[in-house]
Amino acid sequence: MSMEGMATPVAPPRRPGAPAPAPTHFKGDFLVRARQIVSLYPEPRSALIPLCHLAQEKDGWLTPEAMADIAGLVGVTPGEVLGTASFYDMLHTEPVGTYLVSVCTNIACLLGGAQELLEHVEEHLGVGVGGTTSDGSITLEEAECLADCNRVPCVQVNHRYVGAQTPGSFEQLVADLRAGTRSADIPTHGTLIRVRRTVGIEADPADVAAERAAEAEARAGREGLSAGKGGGA
């Protein structure tokens, strides 16, 4: 397949030592929250995944623009943000519906009618697995074990359990989602956490400094030993 005309998924990396570009996608309260999150960590890049959570809360998925802002805030390349985010199923690097509906078809759920439920869900929504409804409200996915095996078939919406579902109860669930009556227990737009952190890792700065000094001394010792072996050869 020709790559001509295809858009680059994320912005190109900046040159080493170049200043980080000013955020353009995170604005207002979201930019304030982003900087607060970075301030919680002794190393900015440790905030990469929490910032992905924030971006997904904002847009429902990780847009290229958001990943570029995250890269600038933590001092990595946009490609590193994409590489990290794409490792996790709960972080979406492509658009999804307002509600991500996951139907488990692992063995316990399969024996409890999951395949039949999934077929009904596809028919009711008018999309197959991986598809999004025409109104953009629901994306359907088939999931591996969701760890709610005592209530089969297990279904999640935006990673929140909604209990065992039947064809009839699922239709009611969809109606409730579209009517907005489940907002108290099922947040929209891919929100993974609702609790805002206000403190970072609580540790004595002196202890941290001592541990880092010991680590640097040990590293220097290993490098000296390696150099010695190389010279003897």
C-alpha cells in the first residue's frame, strides 16, 4: 500500500536541546491540571501516563495534538508518547464513541451465552466488533476476560461493570446511555479516573538524594569494572 498522502500520526521529534513547544491543545483548566500533574513527580516524564488519562478525559481519545502537548510537557518525543499509549488497551489512539461497550467472550462468559449476546448486540447497534454507531455514541469491542466471572455474560461500558446482560437488558442499557441517565456511574469520553491527585510521592528529599548518590556510585563502579575487563582483553 502506498504511503503517499497519508498523514503523519504525530508531530516529528524536536532536535536535542531545542526548547519544548508551547502547548496548543491543552488550554485553560486542562493546561492548569496538566502542569499540576507534572509537578507531582520528581521527573517530568513520570507524568506521561497520567497526562494521557487527562487527554483522554478531554477528547475521548489521544489525538495527535494532545500527544504533542504531552511530549512537550514531559520532555520526550511525540513518538514516545504514542509508543507508550499504544501498549495499553484502556488508552485509545484512534477515535471511539462516547461509550465504549466491551462484551467478554472468554470461556466462562461464552458458556453463559456471550456469543449469542454479542450477535444480538451487533444487530441491535447495527455495527460489528470494532465499529462505531452512526451517531458516534457507541463503539463495540469484543474483550478477553473482564474478571467478573460470577456475572456472565460480563459487559463493561467505559471500563465500568454493568453486570450480566441479556438481549433485553442490553437494549435498555443502550437506551439509558443515549438518554444520559447513567452519567452518575458511567462517565463519558473515556474518563478513567475521577479522583484528582493533589500530592505526589511523599519521601524525604534527603533519602532520595542519598539513594540517587548510591545509585550513581554503583553505576560508576560497574562502568569501571566493564572498562577494566575490556582493557585486559
